[in-house]
Amino acid sequence: MARLGDRAGARPRRPSGATSGADLRHRCGCGRPVDDGVVPAPPRPQVAVCEHPVRRACESAGASRCTDPTHHRSRRTRSASRIRSAWKWTLRAARSRSLGTSGLHAHRLVSGSRATAPVSARSSVSGVDHADIKYPWELARCQHWATLGQAYRLTGDERFAIEISRQADDFVEANPVGMGINWTCTMDVALRAVSWAIGLELVRTSPALDDAFWTRAYAALFDHGVFIRANLENTYEVTSNHFLSNLAGLLFLGGVFADLPQGSGWNTFARAALEHEMTVQVLPDGADYESSIPYHRLVTELFLGSSRLAEHQGEPMSNAYRSHLHGMVAFLAAVTRPDGLMPQVGDADDGRLHQFNADGTTSPQDARHLFGPAAVMFHEPPWMALAGPAGPWEAAWWGLDFNGTWLPTQAREEAGRLFPHAGIAVMRSGDHCLLVTNGVVGTNGFGNHKHNDQLSFEYHHAGTPLIVDPGSYVYTSDAAARNLFRSTAFHNTLSVDGVEQNEMRPDWLFRLFESSNAQHLSFEDRADASEYVGRHHGYERLPEPVTHERTFRFLKPSGTLVIVDRLVGHGRHELRWHFHLAPGLSAERTGETTLLLAAAAGRWQLTVPPGLDISIRPAAYSPSYGVKAPCSAIDISSQVGLRGEGAFEFAFEFVFTS
């Protein structure tokens, strides 16, 4: 029987003259680099492969339970035909490209080039200022392996198992441990480990894969665990989703290698650290503390997947952990748009723990996949209704039983709610929805994923998105675009004298410096209306300070929105209001104080104060990382002289047309 200890496991030394870890972290946007110096890996254990099958970790992800999910037979038949396309996959946020079986090298996908030989993870990354390092990082997470594994389980086609084996061997050959960009960021190493654990279990029964392959695969997977444990992303100023990903990876690997001392140690460490991070990274109202709804989805998935794994292993996480986790899912349900997508508050890079519904038909903004497993784990029927048709399917691949007998017809409560710690207010009436943002700089003031979106909003009427957050677009590949998409002018709020609400420094792509000190003045949810009043102090840095206060009045049942801006200050100032329209929505001026917004679903009138300059301009909306779509924006401006307090009122009204 082949053994895991067939080859040496020491990490290579950093070459002399290599770029420092701090510089590489700054240029790549990674939370923490590989440690300086050498962290030798312990020798691989001399244990037969068959004694620690990967099944232990991945049955909790539904691998064994879904070999033949008979209660989803029709879905299985449809998915089997769609999922065969896993021979070629689309790298999200990039144009489609067929990568074949050598797709996991250190590609620079923007230019299409590839390194001809491995380089140290600590050395200079050539072209990092011109290409987007996230593309090879994302691809090397191997999250398409779950799709390949599902295709194998649903069809029995050996090509899918062989493809996983080819990619595994290709990765190991092209990416020696600790060498190259695919070992630069521990988060990506950990998410790759989860993907390998799941993918390998899904093809475990394949007769096409011999013992030699399993020896190589288990050895590589063990290397991942050693590397993660030695390079945790918890020594920076704050912890974030990066460290949580490290812990999730160790928890999965602790299950794979549970019969080994290292695996047991990884499991013990990860469980304790996850319990602690739940108290650090989750706010009292259930939101992730990084000031981003898309990152809240990722963090919820990391905590939820870890909880499911611990539950399957017979050692559930604590009641306190589960209580916080319940609050996280409840927050995500509360902010979900009428069309089922997430509002793009804060940064968004489409990050996931794993994907079991990646058939190319689901938007990266769609977080409803989590409501299926969460509904079963917490017995919350409304969450399953919110999940839609994908809910039971996703729950099954998590190894959860659901027979549909308690599926409700009503997916959400209609009550409005203020999440004071997150800085989010939600108001609803039927398919009308308003979401307001006014929060502090998150991650304990670090601001890595916070945008300048104080008193900004998203507005949906009759299920149609009208005013939307433009998203994030990219990170390090285009610093100017990165800063533009997180700027005040790229949000649906008021800017004064062109000053940012919170201080931004152009070369600090993952920092915002608290200047606005947001306040919630009042929130009321009544049968006839909901109202939120907020204030921020970001413009008090001006030579002649200005305080911005905004009232959102959401009328029921019409869904009419009235916005009142109040400014307190002195001196002459340039005021500029920004309203970013959803793609597909047009705008035209119909009078001195009115504009008509039109879409296939209807028409809406925007009424503005008299005496203001109004312009309609082309703009951009980013539905996922690296992708831009054209849209329109309304800019309204005025030069005003303040002598104390001034007020401006805007109203959105629905115009019924035949």
C-alpha cells in the first residue's frame, strides 16, 4: 500500500533579493503574506491512504448523501445535462476561456501569459500592477472541482474524475509548496484545500483513479494543512474573512486526517478559534463587521459550513456560536432584495467557501443558496421559501434531509428594521423595498471593504430595481477604478465640495479612515409609513464645516419614497447629488423639477427642488468582480450659501401607465 511519506515536505527558503512580504501584501491586497524566514513542515505521517479517507470531512457537504438524491430526481436529471459542461468553466469576472487540463499554473490571465518556472511566493510578482492577481488566485481555489465531482456522481462519466486527477497532478507539478503566487495568500490555500477535500470525495469511487494518484493527492492535501497552520492570517492589525477561511480549511483537513496527530490538532485549534472569531467579527445585530453585505455572505458561509461540519462530526459548535450564526442568516434574509439578489453595499469579489449550484445560471449577487441549508439546520421554514427551488438541492449537498413538508408560502416578514451596528435600515411594503446605509468604518476602523456610502440607498419599486449601488468592479489591477467605485460620488448620496465622506488615500486600496462618525437619529416603522433619519459628520473637515442630515420617508402601500436633505453650516459650497440607475432604466427630463424614469415594468417620476442643475450621464454598474455594465446616472448640483440650515426635498413617485 502506498504511503503518504514518500517525498520530503520542507518548505523552500525565500530567495535573496525577493520582494518583502509587507510589500507583496500591499500590492496584492492580501491580508497577510507568507511568514519571513523558514517554517519547516513536519515529515508526512507514514500512514496508509486507505486509513483516512476524505469521506469523513465531506459527507457533511452532502457527498455521500447525494450519490442518488431520489427526492430530487427530476432536478438530478436536469442538472446532469447542464453540469456536463464542466469540461469548460467560466472564470467569474473574466471573459470565458477554455483552459484545458493545464489551467492551474501561475497564469496572468489579463495578458494570457504564464510563468515558465515556479518562483518563490515571496518574490516579486511580475506584472502585478498591470494584471489582476485575483484571477489566478480564484481559479486555483479549484471551486469548480465540486461541479466536476457532482457531474461524476450524477452521470457516472469517468471523464469528470479523470479531469480532477489531471488538474491535481498539474497543480502539484506547477506549484511546489510555498512557491509561486498560488501560495502567496493563505486564504486561497485554505479554500483550495476545502475544494480538494470535497472534489476528491465526490470521485472517491472512480475505478479510473489508481492508488498512485490517491497517494499523490493525499500528500498534497496534507501539505496544504501544514502550510495553512504555519501561515495563519491572524497577526495583522485585525482579523477578517481571510483568517476565517484559514480556520475553515483547517477544520475540513482536520476531518480528513482525523486519525493523525496533526489532523486532530488542526481540528482542535480551528474549532476554538472559530468560536472566538464569532465574537470578534460578528456584530450584535448579526452583521459581519467588515461593512460589506457581499462579504457578510462569505463570512456567513464560512461559519455555517464549519458549523455543519462540526455537527456531522458529532461535536456541534456552542449554543452561543449557533445563536450568533442564526442572527447572521436572519440579517442576510432581511436585506435580500425583492429580486432575490444582495444589495452591493461595500466591496464585492464573489468569494465563496464552496459551490454546489454553479451551473452558470446563478448571479454572483444571489445569496439564496445559503437559506436552504440554514433553514434545515435551524428549522426556519421562511428561509427555505426565500431560498426558492435551489434550497432543497443545496441542503441535500450539505448532507441535510428535507422532504418539503414544512415549506411555507410566505418567505419574509414585511416589518421594517434598523440594524444599528451594521448601519443598515430596511423598509418594505409588498415588493417595494428601500435599503439605507449609514455605518461606521468597519473591521474595527480598518475599512478594508467599506465604501463611502453614508446616507446612500438602494430603492426597488414593485420588484423593479430603480436606484442601485454600482458595486466594486476590481481591486488591485486598476487602482483608479478601485478608488472611484468606493468613492462618495459613486453612491446615491450628497457630496459637498468634492470631499470624501471618510478620508481615502489613493495608494491605500484597502483602507478608509473614519471621518464621518455616522449617527442614527431615529427609526420608525408604522402601518402607513417607515422613516429613518440619519446624520454624518464627514464634511465637518472642511474649512467651513457642514453637517449632513438625511430623512428617508417610505410610504405604504404605494412605495413612494421621499428624501429630505438638511445641511447645517456656513459659507459657500458646491452640492452634488448622485442617483445611479439600475441597468435597463432610462431617464429623461420632463420639466424644470421633474424627470421620468422608464423601464419595461413601468414608469416613475422623480421630483427635485427648483433651481438646481440636472444632468443625465452614462455610468457603470458592476454586477460581479471584473465586470462592468452600462447604466445611467442622474447628477444634480448647486452652488449654495449656507447661513445655518438649508433643506432640499426629493420625491420618487410611481406613475401608472397603460
